[in-house]
Amino acid sequence: MNSFFNTPEEPMKTEHTMNSCTLNIAVENSFQSLSDEEMLLLENNLVVVNYKKGEILCKQGTLASHIMYICSGLVKIYMEKEGGSLILKVLPAGNLIGLTALLDNNNVFRYSAYAYQDCKVRLIDIRIFKQLLRQNIEFASQVINLLCENQIQTQTRFFAFTQKQSFGRMADTLMCLSNNIFKMDEFELPLSRKELAELTGLTPESVIRILSKFKSDKVIGIEGKIFTILDKEKLQQISEYG
Amino acid sequence: MNSFFNTPEEPMKTEHTMNSCTLNIAVENSFQSLSDEEMLLLENNLVVVNYKKGEILCKQGTLASHIMYICSGLVKIYMEKEGGSLILKVLPAGNLIGLTALLDNNNVFRYSAYAYQDCKVRLIDIRIFKQLLRQNIEFASQVINLLCENQIQTQTRFFAFTQKQSFGRMADTLMCLSNNIFKMDEFELPLSRKELAELTGLTPESVIRILSKFKSDKVIGIEGKIFTILDKEKLQQISEYG
DNA sequence: TGATGAACATGATACAGATCAATAAATATT
DNA sequence: AATATTTATTGATCTGTATCATGTTCATCA
């Protein structure tokens, strides 16, 4: 059948305009555009720090003196206020934290970051980062790319949030964790129910109820902290329903 | 009283981390960094188009061949899917549309844009825009700034959405329209109740009920399409409550 | 001018998800 | 190992907001 002439009843495959996945593009490429000289400058103005599980990498509202690169570990990026917090994204190794602090005259972290697992992080002096942006157009170009990606991801997730309800959001989140973060159908999730709640915009109780339902429906398996995606099709379906 | 030693009961004034305002920074500045020569290049590869009220400036999913600059008028940026849409922002003159389409290898509009009023728009060829990014580091720097601003704005609005409920969202939205879009306490709003609903993530019925309440409480005045902010304090309070 | 459809308004009802309360299980602390 | 504290779970209830139904006003157009 000629896909150019699909009837309205058989719509063309649509893109994922409504999932909340943390895009996980290879950031390494951004740095590949640096010359040896520039790379040296970077290395010389860089501190490697190990954060233990449970430690705070940066705190919303504080001055951002560094851009952070996650070498290893798993980090949550979240906004907080008395009353509640929202997890903006969960970032595995290979991602940058704090790009929005590049903003002139207001380089403050707009969110906090927390280590789910032990993390190795490179702290890049923000002045050096800015200098590199100014002297290497290719690098600047890559950073623009990253910022665009981030923007699209946030908007798409925001949209998904307003359109889906609890089961859809939970399914979406599980798909995302499996596909983009852990890249496995079975994974050990270092997030508490409370944190899953902050990630889905629900209460811990609701999260528990939904997970129980998924489990009894054999869509997922849960053994302690080990999650297993049993029925991807079904999960995708639930994620899309609304 | 020394504000450095506030007791927990008297917290320091916090920043607006929870309003959903469309930041309205002066985009014109971005172009000021262009040389005469570059400006000429821009002018020569630029089409000025007039859109009538109600027309679509760009459609989500279509190839973005241009970055758009709003010379005059009022535009809504929104994401849509069967089932519903979400207004991401309302942009007055002086703003750019389509920056996220700068993304390499995927320069597609991730949202649609619609003219609330007659608009004059400059369509800037995206290849020229990219070329200018590559040859003028100051310009690239300004664009990075814009992208950061956008990102922060979206995240903050997203956060506000998850934390506030109907009355707070409505109050927030009205404050924002008054302060950032129209810059007046009294303004003519070219949005229907349905569109206010898409802007606040509510149903039209809820919007109506809330507006009626605000009106009967003398927080705002409504005469046809003319809105008047009567009690800014109160509105701010409602916006912040949660 | 009256007719037709959209936007606005209001009331009644339904329901998803929050809140509250009360264990149970797991983890941390001594 | 014993105790304290956090996290997970389950059930009962409450509530904010959507949904549905119906009517009214307003704008558009034959």
C-alpha cells in the first residue's frame, strides 16, 4: 500500500510528540570539536569530583561557577520549593549539568542536582567554558544544538504532562527509564516511590497503586528495586492513551 | 532589622521561581551585534510577511525553512495533538519564533504559531541565520542567551503548573498577561475562554467559573474583552498560594 | 432581518487522584 | 541484636476539576 495516500483511518506513523523522555544525546561530540590546545585549556581548568550517592551536586539559587559533566553515575535534576518539587530530568553519564547558567549576568543554577548513585563529575570553570564558546564556533554550534535539544525535550515533556493522566504518565516514565536511561528491559531503580512521584507529578500513594496494577496486569515485574518491563507493547499503549 | 539574619519565620524575599511568565527580553539586541555587512546579508535574505488575525504562521511538524521575527502583533505558540493542545507561550512584538529548529539534522517546527492579531513578521532564511551564527561569535553568544532564557522560562512554567492548582494558575496567567505581554493594568484580551483554558491547562468551564469568582471578588474587572486588574496584591497572593 | 453557529455562562453530577490514617516492611542507628 | 526511623503498602474518604446538559448571548452570513 502506498503510504503517500493513506486514508484518514490509517494515519501515517506519528512521531513521539508526547513522551517525556530525557533525550540522551552524545554530549561527547560537543567536546570533540575542540582543538588539542583548547582541550588542554579545558583539562587544566577542570576539577574532577566524586560525589557519593545521596549528595547534592548543585543547589538551586546558588551561583553557578561551573558547568558539570557527568563521567559516571546517575543524577536527578529537580526544581524545589516549600510545598513540593519536580524532577525535571534524570541524567546518566555523558550529560552536562548547568548549561542554562551560561546566561549572561544571571549565572545562577535554576535547579538542584542530586546523585542517585556514586558519581564522577568534571567541574568545568564557567569562564573557561564561555571562553571556549567564544573562540571555537564549532563548539558554540554544538552547544546551541544541546540547548535546542533540551528545550524541545522540556516542552514535549510539559505537553505530555498536561495531556496524559496518571497511568499514562507512569507508563511513559517507565518506558523512558527503560529505553533511554538504563537501556535494558530489566534494571535496578535507585528511586524511591516518593521520587517516582516527583517524576510523574503524582503522590507516592498513587504511584504505588499504579505500579501494583501494572504488576498484577503482568505489564511489569517488580522485585525489590529490580524493575522488569514484561509487556512493552501494552506499556506503550497505556502511555499513549491520554 | 538586619535582613541578613532573618529568622526562619521571616524568610527572605524569594525570587519568582514559580510564575509562568513569558519572559520578554529584548531580542533586538541580538541583531545589534551584526556588522553592517552582515545586516545587509540578513536584509537581502529576508521576507516580510503580513499575517491576518487568525492565520497560522507555522505548523508543528513542518520543515522549518525560516526563523521568524515578530515586528508587530501578538502570536501564540502551541503544541497540538488530537485530544488537546497546550499554549506554550504568548509572544508580542520583538520576539523570535522557531529557534529550536536550529537543531542540526532535524530542523522541524516543534510547535505551531497562530496570529491573535494582525502581524508583521520577518522570515529569516534559516541557512542565513546559521551562517551568521558561524561567522559572528557575538551573535551566536546572544542566541545562546536567548535559548537559555527560553529554557529557564519553560522549566519554571512547567514547575508552576505542577505545583499550582486552578485558581493559582489563572491568577498567574492574568498577572503575566498584564505585566509582561500588555504592560498595562487594563488590556483587551484577544483570547477566547477556550484559549485561556489551553493556556492554563484547564477546561473552558473552569476558566469561566474562576474568572467569575475573581470578578465578584473585585480582583479583576471584565467588560467584554477588556480585562482590568483591580487588586494586584490579591492576585499575586492567589498566584502564589499553590 | 432572521437564522445559524460559535462563544459564554451556570448548574448538576461524576470521578481521578489527593489526603488521611493505619500497618508492614525495610533501613539506619545505637 | 534491639530500637528507631524512614519507606512501602493498603484502605477509607474527601475534594478539585472535568464532564455533561442546558440555556444565553454574541457574531456571521444568507
